[in-house]
Amino acid sequence: MDVRDPQQVQYIHLVRLGWDLRVLGVATSVVVPVAGAPVLEIMSPSGVRVRIQVTRRACGWVFVWRPWWSVTWRRDWIWAEADNAADMIASAVAA
């Protein structure tokens, strides 16, 4: 069980993802607002800014980047612990 502050865990996951995306040639920025959860901003190849959040689900942490209602018709989340999370997000955002 992780006893750290949930926002600290979110930040750690986002920084790791940002670094992995950087290795793939994707520019990233971690945004840490005064109030609210941190997010990772990336620019898609088409020029659209994508904000990636990390949230806790029953079985672990997941990265999400679309509105909550989109999960009813597409899978826009990836397990934060996945070794290939950056690859999967980079290809999904590019599509």
C-alpha cells in the first residue's frame, strides 16, 4: 500500500511518463497548479495540446487524456505502471 500523498504519487507518475515521452522525441511540460491535480501537457503531431492526468482506479493508477464520457466509446486510458505507457500514449495521441 502506498502511504504517500495521492498528489505526490500523481506527480511521480507524470514525471516518469514525461521523461519517457522525451526519449521518444515528444516535448512535455508538467503543470502543477496551486489547487487541483498535476497534469502533463504534450503537443500532438497535429498541433493539438493534450493534457494527461493520472488517476487512481480500483486496481491501480491509470493515465487518462480524454473527457470522462469518452470512456463509453473508446479506451483512452493506460496503466501507469505499464513499461510501454509512453509508446502507447504517443501512438494514441498521434492518431
